[in-house]
Amino acid sequence: MVRLGISQAPEGRKVFPQMTVLENLEMGAYARKSSEDCGADLERVYLIFPILKERRSQMGETLSGGEQQMLTIGRALMARPRLLLLDEPSMGLAPTLVNTIFQTIHTINTQGTTVLLVEQNASMALSLAKKGYVLETGGVVIGDSCENLISNPKVREAYLGKRSVR
């Protein structure tokens, strides 16, 4: 899948705990046919997440939860994906860090990478995305533009915690 241009940052910040930040990032480029431009991609990740550059010699397991989330996204970006799958990137993070992660996702998308985001923080996800889907027990029950989903009374009440104004 990675060679087809699809990369994933899994739920639960799955870093390689006994590897350094740099080694974790290099693993993201493992499936690439050529190591050409890996240095440029590494610098791109460091520009997006400067703390990773500071911590590049640190073991993955010693990073904070937010730093581990940055590392999993950075590792996924090292594969140069056309499609980046993000599974619950805000799970377990402090509110200020959630904002940073979502701003970063927006930046990655505006730089040309398509992002498929699975996220329970519906308000944040809908504020960022162009199109959204509501899933219940594994099936799509509503799919629409995020603007329409945000204004849908059923979605507002059930998923956004907001009562419809009558």
C-alpha cells in the first residue's frame, strides 16, 4: 500500500519505542524505491514538527504523547504519500496540542497531500475537512459537505452536542 502512495499514522501513536526519533522517521521511507531526497523529506518533517529535530537522538518511548503523535505523522510523511490516513490523531492529547495537530493536518493538505481523517472530535474534523461522513456501527449513514453536516439538525444534536435552533 505504501508503494501505491498510501501511508497511515495509526491510532494510539504506534512508535518504535526502542528506536530514536530519527530511526523512526527513516522507517517511514523504508519502502521507497530510492533513498534520493530522503534528506529533503526529513527536513520537511522537521519544519512541520521542529521539536522532532531537537529530539532526533531520543528514544521514541521517551517522548510525550503529543510528540509521539507528531512522530507517527512525520514517519507517515516520509513515505511521500499521495493519500495520508490519520486514525484518531487527537486521541489522548491536551486541548492546546489538539489545535496544533489539526493546524498541521491542514498544512499537510494544502501542500498537496490528500488526507483521510478518522476522528471522534467531530467539531474539529468538520471545521477542517471539505467532505464528511457519519458512521454508525461500521456503515455510512450520512455523507455530505462539511458545511451541510454542520448545519444538519440531526448531526448537530447527535455528534456536535448542539441543539438545533428553531
